[in-house]
Amino acid sequence: MNNSYGLEMHPLRDTLYAELHSRPFQVLPSPARISYLAVIVRSDQKQAEFEHFCSLYDYFNGTPPENDSVCFEVDFGPFKVRRDKHLEFISYMVIHTEVDAQLGFFDQNALAYLPLEWLSSMPGTTIAAFHVSVEDARTIPEPDLALVKSHFEGMRLVGSRPQNGDAQVWTTFQLHSDGCGRFLIYNKRMSDSQLGRMVQRVVEIETYRLMALLALPMARKYNAELVVMDEELAQTTASLSDATEPLDEQALLSELIDMAAWVEATRSKTSFRFSATRAYHELVLKRLAELKEDEVSGHLTITEFMTRRLTPAVRTCNTAGNHLESLSTRIDRVSDMMRTQVEMSIQSQNQQLLTSMDRRSKIQLAMQHTVEGLSVAAISYYSVGLLKFLIEAVYDKGVSFDKSLVVGLSVPLVVGSVWLATRKIHKRFLLLAKVKEEK
């Protein structure tokens, strides 16, 4: 967009403005027939799903879009299609406003206008599929309860008067014979804009409810396994605290590692699903508050039904997630205790080893002193022998002296000299060792 003031605009400014208008509310006249689909698509299916959506234009001689977008609204003549992209699913709302008053509320549905082969080849898995019949007080009188129930195949009804009584909504939150859910909305005083917003809230409540419940089977499965894991961890902890005999520390550590690996693997499988459940539940509660329901005598309102049925299921999922976090923390604590015990055991073994080494060093030192004494004697003996040869050589040259006396006097002198030399060498080695230790 051009800037008349010469200001440097942020490159995302236009995108941020457009984001608020990426999913406009419908302006919906009454009476109308609406069919709604929510299809879960994997990341590798999204491009194929967009191409499949573009192929719908070929059936009705339209020009498909070149690039994917968050929301598409297209008018194919007898019906309109709105496609919305969400994080995990793609939603389709098919709207038909040329209602045949001679047909029943759900005998004519908008989904019938889509080609059957196109529907059957849609990528992904359908999580929500239901029809919404919108009636107007200006065209038909308010239907009585018996008539309404007959259009819901005799199932138990949930009903309320949203928007402070400006409309009436009936549903069962169950699947009917065609495999789809049903909503009947009777418009009393709402404008087309108000009706469009209310219909959008109703379909979002049903879709987000189903998406929130996706984690429930997973939570029930892992809750049972977590009970078993709890018992195993309790037994391991008890074996640490009540041990009267030496423990097989390697076996205990192996058990703890297996437990920790199972918990982390389970957390990686469930953390996204449980987080998504909390997010979808918050959206459901917000949309319910926006309905501003009044009670229909003798029937649960949509808010009461959701609070009674959906909230406990979400709490089950939250409990499983919290249980996993708690178990992971407790395993870490027991592992720390086990590691501390192993370290203490190692320190005790090291202390025993050092004591043994100290004892060996003392024995070795005593032996070394003994060897040093023997060495002095041996060196002195050989030295006196060498000196004796020298004395005899001098005596043979004619020098007159007492050989025996000289040899005898040389013995203490030689022994003392050898002993002093040995001590000096020993002290020098001790000094060198001390200097190395200080460095």
C-alpha cells in the first residue's frame, strides 16, 4: 500500500492488518440449509487437499485459486462453499439458501450439492460432519417439541434460547442414520449478520468439542498403565528405604532407566494431544459464553451439557498429563537417590582401597628400610674387599705397617661413609618428590 507521508513501513504491517480479517463472519439469511465438515489432514496431505479443493471448481466451470489461503469463500450458484484452514484440520461449510418449504428440516441438506466422487476422494479423515437447518419465524411458526424430536429420530434433545432468546437451538450431540449430526436453529429476531455469527459459534463448539475429545482414549489407556508404573516405582523406592541386605544396584538402575524411557516416550506421544485438548476446551468455553443462552424448560442447555460431559473428559486428559509429569519427577528423584547411594558405595570402596594402599605403603617403606640396611652392609663389604686389595698392594711394595689393623680400622670408616651417602641420596629423592607434589 502506498504511503502518502514518506514513512518507512514495517514489512509485516499489511500482513498484520489482514490477519484480523482473514476469517470474516458469515452474513447468513434465513431460512437456510448448511452442511459442515471438519477434515483432519496431516502435514504431508495439505498440498493434496488444496489441489483436491481446486478440483471442485472444475465441476462448476470455475477458476480455481493459484495459491492456498487461510479462508476461501466461493459462490457456485445454487450453493456457497467456505473453506477454512486450521492447525490440525480443514473445515468446509456448504450453504444453500433456496430452501424448499415442502421438505422436512433435514430432508434437504447442502452436502448433497457436492459431487459424491469429490467427497469420497477427499484427503484426510473426517472428524466432524453435521447438518444445520435454519428456519425463520417469518416463514413458519415455531415447531412444537414433538415435531422437533421427530426430526432428530426420537433422540434426547439438548436445547436453549441463545442470544437472550432471539433464537432457539435444538441438537442431540449424536450421530443420526446418515452418519451426521444435526442442529436446528429457529431464528426469531436476529439479523443476517447476527445469525451468521451464531451459526459460526455453534459449528465451532461442535468441532472443537470433538477435537478436544481426541485425547480421551489415549488418556484412558495410559492412565491404566500409569497405575502399574506407580506401583513399580513405589516398590523400587521401598527397596531403597527398607533395605536390610546389600542391593543389586545395577538391576535397580536398569529398572529406573526403563521406567524413565517409558515415561519420556509416552510424554512425547501425548504432550501435543493433551495440550491441544486444553486449548480446544478453552475455545469451547469461550464460544459457549458468547451464545448467551437462556434455558428451555425441561432441557439441558448446550452449556450445561458441555459442562457436565466435556469438562470431566478434559479433566481426565489433564490428570493423565499431570500424572506423567509427576511420575517423571519422582523417577528423577529416585534416580538421584540411587546415584547418591552408588556414589557413597564407590567412595566407601575408594576409602577402603586407600586404607589398603596406605597399609601396603607402610609395609613397603619398612621393607625399603630393611633393604637399605642390607644394601649398606653389602656395599660396605665389597668396599672393604676392594680396600683390602689396595692395602696389600701398598704393603707388597715395601711399606711396613700392620695390615690387619689397617683393614680393621677401615671397616667402620667405610660403613659410615656408605651409610651417610645412602641417607643423602634418600633425602634428595624425598625433596624432589615434595617439590613435585607442591607443583
